[in-house]
Amino acid sequence: MKPEPARCAALAAVLFSRRMTVAFLMGLSCGLPLPLTMGLLQAWMKEGGVDLALLGLVSLVQAPYAWKVLWAPFLDRFTPPILGRRRGWLLLAQTGLALAIAAMAFFDPGRQALGLALAASVVAFFSATQDTVVDAYRREDLPERELGLGSSLYVYGYRVGMWASGGGGFILADVLPFSQVYLLLAAGMIPGIATTLLAPEPAGAPAAPRTLAAAAWGPLADFLRRRKALRLLAFIVLYKIGDTLAAAITTPFYLELGFSKSEIGAVVKLFGSWATIAGALLGGLWILRLGIRRSLWVFGLLQALSTAGFAALALAGDRLALLAAVIAFENLTAGMGTSAFVAFMASQTRREFTATQYALLTGLMGLPRVLAAAPTGWAAAHLGWPTFFLACTLAAAPGLWLLRGLPGAEPPEAGGLPEAAGPDRVAPGPHG
């Protein structure tokens, strides 16, 4: 066991290394596009006169996040002619993203809602591809002992990217047309492109599969051979479904209560993002103390309780202080839950099947956001906001029930925090 000063010095050396900087910057690039196809897009369409029931269907433009596993084997199998297998695909995805975000600016949601939705779907496709390649890059670039810390910095960067495009986008939309906001945010992809150009290709990465069939079926076969594999996959789908359903339609909810776009941007997006980052940090600390399994239980219950806070806000109406309190608690618990959930999913991937297994798990995680969230506008309109949010609270129960029968997390090669943060606190997994 190292003395405390040596442990702190070792952690600081890792924290400020090139690998951690790249993990943070790539997270920022991945987080930026998501609000552009969710809350910000809903606000633009509502301002353009699109009906509330149709706004819930806007979540369908995010289908690529759920189905990215279909083309992830292609990214594992083939190598672009420039920059290598990971950085080559990453540069292509990020360039496509910048162009697709800029293209959205040239549609009028009032008269061209379908065209705008199609452009948003293209953004989601390139964004999902970027996520897949970044997950693979991070898994291959980071040593096992640094995987946990690198994943945390990636989450922080992701939240900063969402903060910039979500919160900043709402505030800009009070003084600029949405079309100009989207053009400005397209330029936000430049730091990610620069990171891709300057970062090295991961050293010692496994060789590409010899065939596309091997790239597609090898990762799936590995999952299906595991004990309680179907229960594991169902848990991935359902663990965060309650807060996902609630989040899918909150922007029209805030606007209907009477909050201004600046209030939404400042409280929900900016202040809320810091609460989420604080939650991720607290979650990481508690995971070290409780372990992944117990953290998933505790954080899952807190997430469900925070969703019920929106029902209270619906009854209270346009009260900014209560909005801030609800957002603080909801984002704090969401950050804690995400920290545990990302750690759990990372523990389930093997280095030789990086891109496709990550794509499978994160695609399943995003499935409720795409499919189950589609009728949320209809449900809110017919049930009323308080009843709708209480139903979302109860929707958390199946995921917690499935957690009861799951084996522990990590396969033997999965990593944790660096020694300075205490790898001895990470529980062994079911495979060794």
C-alpha cells in the first residue's frame, strides 16, 4: 500500500495525463450534438407551432442511438485510408456531424417539420457513430487501471458539451433565431475534430476482425454465453426508463408552466448540468464505498424519487425556486445513477470486442429514449402532467426488480480506478 502523499501524486499524474485530457475532450464532442435533437429541437418546433402530441414523436429522430450496434461491426472491421481505424472513422463522423448540424439551420419547422426531422436524424446518425468510435478509442487507449477514471472524465466532458449546446443554445435562442443558433453550434465540433487530428491512435489495440461476420457475431456470442444474459440485457434497457420517459417531454412542460427560454436555459440546462457533474463525482465516490451493485440500487431509488418531484412542480406551477430545487435533485441523482450505470456497462465489455459491445449496451440503454418516449406527448396530454410524472416514477420498478437476480459485474480483464484511488475497493466479477 502506497503512503498517502505517494497515492495522491500518482492519482494527480494520471489525472493530468494526455490520455485523460483526450478522454475529456472527446466526451465534450460527444455531448454537444445530443440536445440538438432533443430539448432544443422541441423548443424550436413548439415555437414554430408544432402540436404537443407530435413533439413527443420527435424522439424518434434519435433512433440511430439505439441501432448503432448494426453498423458498429463495420467500424471494427474496416480501416479508413487516413489516421487509422479509430481516428479515421472519428474524423469522418465529426465532419459529417458539423455539416448535418449546419444543414438543420436551413429548415423552417412550421412549414418543413418533416425535413427538419430528417436532418436531425442525420445528426443523430453521425453522433451515434462518433459515440461508438470514442467508446472503442477510450477502451483501447486507457490501461485497465485507468479505465474508471478515464470514463469519469469522459462523462464530465459529455456533460460540459451538453451544457454548451443545451443551456447555451436556449439562452442564445432568446436573442437569435434558432437557425443562427444551430449554425453557431455546428462550429462547436471544431475542438473535437482538432482532438482527433492531434491524438495518437491507441497503441497495442487488438487487430481488426478478419471478416465482417466475425466482427458482428463474436461480440454477441460472448454476451449470450454469459449467465443470465437476457436478464442483463433487459436490465440495461429498463434501469433508467422512468427518468428517460420524464426527460423526453420536459421542455414543453416547462414552457407550458410559463417559464421563459432564458429561465429554462439558466436553471434547467446550466445549473442542472453542474448538479449532474456533482452527482457523477459523488456517485464515483460512493461506488468505491458501496460497490457497483449496491450503488445501482441506491441511485436507482433516488432517481425514481426525483422524478416524482416533477409532479409536485406541475401542481405548484410557475415557481422558479421550486424548479431549481427539483432540477438540482433530479440532476444530482441522475449524475449518480449515470456514474454507476456507466461503470457497470464498462465492466461488461471485453477489450477484444470493444466497439460492438459498447454499441450494443449503450444502444439498449438509449432504446427507451427512442421508442418508449415517442408517445410521451400523447400520454401527458391525456393524463395531465402530475399523473404522467407519477407514472414515470413507477416505471423505474421493473429495472430495480431485474437487478435482484443479476450476477456481479466485471469480467476478469475489466479495469477500475488507478491504484491511487483504490482498486482494492472494486468487487470481482462473475468470470474470475
